[in-house]
Amino acid sequence: MVNLYARGQKDTRPWGTWEVIDAGDGYCVKKICVTPGNILSLQLHHHRAEHWIIVSGEALVTLGDDKFVKKANESVYIPAETKHRIQNNTQQDMTFIEIQTGENLDESDIVRFEDSYGRI
């Protein structure tokens, strides 16, 4: 089992920020903030599933071929090998908690298909 995340890790991305709240064998919990008008890449992961819980704001979620809106206290489950993305079309920050589970938890397990920031 590989988990390259550690509690307290942080990063700033073109769309906002993420911070690791907790990490252990087979799981990682991140707090992710997406700034107004921004979108994460359309991506999938081979080695992990994710659970997203919207904490504040409103999210436009893409899951496979479906798109839907999620608001505070609503959640989404993303199985491994499923294309997904999250977007903030509002004028306020959108924050969600991401719980990753799997055998290999690492930033290198991101396969990007579309990216507004040239990271493909």
C-alpha cells in the first residue's frame, strides 16, 4: 500500500487550494477550495476512489457522462476509473472535503483528459 500524502501538506493550483487534513493506510482526507469561476481538470484515477462532500458553495460536478449540481451537505462518490471534474460557476468560494481510498494514493495517479490550465 502506498500513500504519499501526509497531514499538513498543502498546494496552490490555478483553480484554488488543497490541504491534507489526515492520511493513513489506504486513505487521505483533503480540504479543497475552488475559487469563483474555476474548474478542475477532467480526470480519472486508476488506483483510488473518491468521496466528495460539499461544505460550502455550489458545485457543478461531472461524473462520467452526467453533469449535476451539488450544494452544501450533499455528496458524490467517484469510483476508480471514472472520469470526473468539479467546477465553481458562482461568485463565492466553493469548499469540499475529498476522501480518497485505495491501494495507491499519490498525485501521479491523475490522468487528465481536459484542462483549462495547460497541464495535459
